[in-house]
Amino acid sequence: MTTPRRTIAVLIDNVVGDYQSELRAGVERAAEAHDVNLLTVFGDALERPDADQPARRSLYHLLGPERIDGVVVASATLCQHAGIDDVREFCRSFAPLPVCSIGMAIDGVPSLMVDNGLGIELSVAHMADDHGCRRIAYISGPENHEEARLRAAAYWRALAARSLPRDGRLFAHGAFTINTGRGAMREILSRGVEPDAVVAANDRMALGAIEVLEAHGLRVSRDVLVSGFDDVGIARFTKPSLTTVRQPIKRLGALAVKTLLRMIDGEAVEATRHVQVELTRRESCGCGRHAGEALASPGGAAPSGPRPVEAQREALARALERSVVIPAGALDGWAGELVCALDAELAGERGRFLAALQELLDAARREGALLDQFQAAISVLRARLRRPPEDGGDAAARSEALEALWHASRILIAGAAVHAEGEQRLDVELAAVDVTYGVREFAACLSLPVLKDLLATELPRMQFSRVAVSLYDDTHDTHDTHDAHDARRATMRPLFLMEDGREVEAQAAPFPARLLAPPGFFGSPTRASFVVFPVAFGEVEKYGVAVLDDRANAMIYDVLRLQLGSAIKAAALHRAIVREVALRERLEQERVREESRVAARIQTTLVPKALHVDGLELCAAMKPAAEVGGDYYDVIATPDGGWLGIGDVAGHGLAAGLVMLMIQSMVSVLTCSELTASPAKVVSALNRALYKNVRDRLARDEHATLVLLRYERDGRVTFAGAHDDIIVCSARTRRCVCIPSTGVWIGALPVIDAMTRDSEFFLEDGDVLVLYSDGVTEARNAHHEQFGLERLCAAIEAVQSAPADAICDRILGEVASWSSSTDDDITVVVARYRAPGR
């Protein structure tokens, strides 16, 4: 009888990030080598629970013996905001499953650690002993993070060992991100100290520190030396390249798999295992520019004789290993194999060296090594095998042949490096395209059937083959699951199932949530790797679980996680409104009154509760008519400005209010998904979704006017759409200018891309921008005369210098005096622009 293939899960905070990518690669490689299935489970990092709110981690609590045989917890990423006691409790919650921790030493849980203290001591020692630095600043990780504490303690020990002063002004905390590295460096510089070196607890904080130092006019590697920790990929490509402590991240992942499998087999394993680190010197400490010269120095001419390689084989191999940075544990013995191939080449086996070099480059590319650095290895060989100039005859011919070999090797390395870089760039660009299109489509998805159709179309295009998206059964309260036992009692139903790149119909019967996917989904006879993440909206609302095969770019999983939750949230809201519409329509005798009441509630509820956009003094008002229409306005702040929108749905009553609700929700999602999006593209995308939803879902033909304005802090306003004229009252002339919006109505045609274009104007300091609905200009008096645009402009000009709320009140007051009854909704938005520095 065949033994079932074992399955292990690795729990990590995210799949995007240099550390996470390296760790996943090591785990995946080991899982493949040991022929075990792998589930990469990610969601939010664990938070420290407080008295009112326990930590929510329901997806992790679904994992049990029914689906997996063991758990690897990437504690250094997943638990950086939780205390060690919380992490210990979290790991023990998986009992009786064996658990292995990476990055944090946890009592009772076998743990794999790098020698954090040694790494920081190496950095400080290099700065102090090799470069003579005496004011060495340190940027630490979070105070409650285990690795961060170990590294910080090592910093203080290293200073004490060299009798360097313990100056608290040179110490600051970050959170392992580039931005917090910037903040910590600014904090240190603001204290009035002038460090001559900076050691950071990880590479990203070091890169942030470099940005701040250079912004302050300090030249890195000359005025201030900098080093990091981890040796992630970006550290090699920055300018200057980053000196750092290299930790073998892939090897940690592989060791975790091996340790876990030994535990599953009942073997005893070490409680804590430390993996060595090493200092990699590059340009940020001033060493990088000299390292290649030192390694290439032959220390004298190569020995004479027919076999110059054989006599110095071991020395050559050691020099080659020092010239190239390859993750520890990867490609073991490559230098010796390359030297042997060169020896065979010189013995007459033509092509042996280039073939070995090509195999090495292919293997190094799979390991994620920087291929250009193998040029340094060729320089080492060329320098150490150079013969004295007085040698002639056969020696001269051999020297000429070696030069040709070095030239061919450099061409081979350059071509491989360009090809590898092109592959990586193409992969990222294709993923970015998929993400861009996916975000737009998901943002306009307002029903589960439409979401299923979208998944069936988009996921195969993203190269997915096997997918299961399941939602918690409505009969179970899963939104507030705090306890592992509660989570494991929940049930789910499949929403979408795909096998071999095609959607398949799944049984609608519920299944235990602890299975993660419908029965049979994981039953493939071949080894498989999957990525698992929660389908959720925010921190609280947990809708289900998504399981996808592990073959896409990491950013796609991260975007899908956010978009799936948002789409299901939007569908739930839309479904609730549609149900409410159906209920109202069944109450025939109260239909008009009830529809008006609900529409008024929708319209007034969606009015922004707070109006705040940097640089704009804002005031807005909406007065629904007796028979409520579909007026809409919104104000959305962004870091660099904001979005303003105003529109009017044709018709009255609940249907108009529902269409207005669709417009508001889609504008909010589309603009927040891409803060600097083109208004024309947003309007076009909204139109496609609105046209389909109004006709297919509501079986109606409502359409609407809509203009969207993207305001930027420098006064630039870009707009698109069709609505009433935009009014700008100049602070210099105190006269109004009417700017026409020349687009087309939304919802009237299936596609309006060709007729929707961006236009723009600029606001000057003190200018007043006014948006309004036609309820203002079309208000009629007793003689059926309209209030009109001319009267509106005159009202604005009369109080141009007054506050925004006074201008708004003046408009509403004059309209009210003009018309005794309101036949249509009246909406006014007033914004006065204040230029930066005013």
C-alpha cells in the first residue's frame, strides 16, 4: 500500500518582500526535494491582544491534522508585533502537530536562528577596527521583537568591548521598513550628533538611512559608513551597493523543512539551532571598490609547466569563492568544479570550461545570485594564471588561447546576466499588467455571479491552473472567530472551483472549514504547492478562504487577497440593497412613500461625514426634493490632494437612489485603488460596470450625469465626464468663469472610452470652485422662469471673498427665495483654494 504524501504548511505574514521571497524559495526547494506537498499560508501579522480585543487569526486556526502533517512558523515576520508569550501560545495551539519556528527562539518549539549577535558584532567590529569609526549609530527593530532585541544587545556589547562610549543619542528604533529607517535616521541627526558610521538591524532600514544621510549632504562611504543585515536582493543593486550581514535565508527555509520532517517521523531534534552569518563588504562602507583588486592579485606569476591549474587548484578555488556572493549552502563546491573544468580544458578537452561555466550560471540564476559578479571570478583566474612576459613559444600560444577563453567567458556571463535581468523584468511587468486590469475589474464587481465569471476569465490569464475560493456558511458566525475550536467547527461552501485552468461546477453542500477547500481538491497524485490566504475585508470581516496553486508572481497573490475581500464586501452590500428594493416593491399600497423614504436614507447616508482636503476650504449641502432624485457628490482626500465628484441620476425614487449608490461605491473603490488615476479612465471603467449592472441586474435603463475632478495640491485640477458647467470665481477679477464638461452620460452606452477625455485647469490662491446640480439652475419661480446660470454666478461673485460656508448659504438662500417649492434635489459644493505657504 502506498504511503500518502505528507503535507506541510509554512505560515508567513506576506508573500511580497525580499526576505519572504527568499524564505519561500528555500522552503519550496526543500519540499520538492523531499517530495512533500506545501501550503504557504499568509494573512496579517499577529498582533498583541489587548483587554478588549483578542488577536484574530481564524485562518491559522483552521489548520489541523485533517489537512497537514506539520507547521513551519516564520516567526520573524509573522510575529514581529506580538510578544514572545503570545507567539509561544500561538505555536502550541497547533498541537498535536509538530511545529518548527524560524527567526525566534520559542520554549518547547524547535527553533532555527541565525547568529544575530555575531552579525551585528561583525558589523560594528568592521566599522571600528577596520575603518576607525568611533561614533557608530544603530537603528534597531521594534522593541518587542526577539531578533531585534538580540541584535541591539550585540551592538551595545560590541561598543563596550572596544571602550566606545554608550551614547543613547546614537540609537533609534525602526520597524524593518525603508520608511522607518528614514525616520530613525532623521531622529538621530536631529539630536545634534554626527555619526561616522551607521549600523542597521536590516537592509531596508539601512537603505532608508542612506537616503536621509545623502539628503543632508553626507556622502555615504566617505563621510559616513553604512551597513545592514540580511543581504536581500536589493542590497546588491543599490547605489552605493550595501555592506551587510548575509544570513542564509534560503538555507533556513530548507533546514526548517528537514527539521519538521524529522519531527513528523518521530526523531528528536535540537531545541535551538543557530546558523552562521558573514559580513559582505560592498561600497557603502568603502570596501567594495577595492575588493575585486585584492582578490585578483596573483601574488606573483603563475607556476610554469604544462598544468598551471593543477599546482594551485585549492588556492584558485578559495579565491573564486571569495570573489562571488552566493547564498550559504547553495551551489556547494562550485568553485572547485569550475577549476577542474579549466584544468581539463587546458589538458585538451575543448569546450569543457565554457560548458561548466554555463551550467554554473544556470544554477546561480535559479538561486537568485547576481550573475554579473562572476566577471570577478574570471578576473581572478586571468590574473592568477598570467605567465611571465619572457616565456615564448608554446607558452605564448597558451597565453593567447587563455585570453580567448577569458573573452568568451565574459561574453557568456554578460549574455546570461542580461537574459536573467530581462526574465525578471518581464515577469514583474506582466504581473503588473495583470494586477492593473484585475484591480479595475474587481472594483466594479457587485455580485457573486459576476465575480465568478471574472475569476473564470482572469485567473487562467494569470497562469493559475488549480483554484478553490470558498465562503463561510451563512449559518455560522465566523466574522468574530477568536478561538481555534470555534474556527474549526465552522463550515464553508465553494464559490469558485478551477481545475486544469477551467472552471468546474462544485457541489453546493457545505464542508468543514478545516479542510480549506472542497473534498477532493487536494487529491492530486502528483506533488503540489499552494498559496492559501483569507478572503476578508479589513481586520474583522472574514468571508472565507482562497487556495491557489503556487505559480504566479508574489504581488498577484497580495492584490487578489485585497480585491477578493473588497469584491465580496461590495456584493454583500449590493445584495442587501437589491433585497430591500424587492421588499419595498411588494408593498404596493405604500410603494411611493416607502421608496422615497429608502432613497432619501441612501442619498443622505452616503453624503461625506467630513470634508477635509489639504489646501481646500470646503462646504457642501444637499437638499433632497419631496420626490427624491439621485443627486450624488463626494469628497475623497489623498496624500497629494483629493477627488471631487458630482452627478445626477435621471429619474426619481428608489431606483435612482440605488444607481447613485452604485456610482458612489465604485468611485470610492476605483479612486482609492489608484490615487493618481486618470479621471477619464475611472469614468470609462465605471460606465462599463454601471451599464451592465443597471440593465442585467436591475432590468432598468437609468443613466446619470457625472464629472470627476482630481485636485492636486499645486492647484492643478484634471477632470472628465458630463455634468453642468464647473464654475471658478477668480480671486483676482472676482468674476466667474464657466468651464464646460464635454463628456457623455454614464450608463447610456456600453462603452464611452473614445468619447471620454481628460481636461484640466489651474486654481490660483483664493479662487473659488463651485459644483452644483441642475436642481439649482432649473429651480422655477411662480412665473416658471428658471433661476439660471447667470443668477448663480452673480450670487457667487457677490460674496467671492467670504468663507466657503457663507458662499454656500448665499446660493441656497437665493434659490430658496426664487422658488417656493423644490421639484428636484439641490446639491452645492464650494471649495476655496489656498496655495501652499498661504
